[in-house]
Amino acid sequence: AGLLLILGVDTFLDMGRSATNAVGNSIATAVVAKWEGELLSEDAAEANLKSIDAEAAALAHPISA
């Protein structure tokens, strides 16, 4: 019974470790991008997103001649 209790608790602890790892990797990526001067401003990121969305829509629905 003790082993089952440990396994049950470890599942929740593992979720916490995974979340911490994902957040840490995201922050590290943003820090390195900022350090390298590659981090986009909010306006530039929004313009980039619109460009990507328009390109994806064009590829999804090509105009046939």
C-alpha cells in the first residue's frame, strides 16, 4: 500500500517538475533572444503573426486559375 501511495503522489510532483522545466526553458529562450538582439517588440511580433497567418491562409486555399 505504501508503494501505491508514493506512486500516486509522485504523479503530481512530476507534473510540477515538468511545468517548472517548461517555464524555465521558455524564460531562458527569451533571455538569450533578448541578449542576442533577436527578441521582437510587441508590434513587430503582431505584424509577423499577421504575415504568417496570411501566408498560411494562402497556402490552405490557393487560387486556381
